[in-house]
Amino acid sequence: MIRAVLDTNIIVSALIAKKQSPPVVVYQAFIAQRFILVTSGMILTEVEEVMNRDHLVKVHGWKPAQV
């Protein structure tokens, strides 16, 4: 099976997208187990930091513990 590393931008874009977009398609492929997601603590920390930015919290409405 293919292994893939997703850039923070792709992950965040997929999580906040309101409509179908290339990042959403990639995320859906991951959910459908079409590839294995390879990540690191640094990437996950960056995703958390970006998702907790005020302007993005207004978009997704999640609390920090939900990110």
C-alpha cells in the first residue's frame, strides 16, 4: 500500500473545507484506507497550532481539546 506524508496545509484545508476540493479528496482517500498516512509529532503539533488560530476557530468552531 502507498504511504504518504500530508503537508499541514492539506490537512487543515481538508478539515475546514465547506465543499469538495483537492484536499478533501485526499482526506477522503485516507478515510477510505487507500493509503497509509505517515506523520510526525512535529506535523501534528503544527496542525494543532494552525487549527487553534483565532480566524480558523471562527471557521470550524472547535474547542482546543477537540483539535
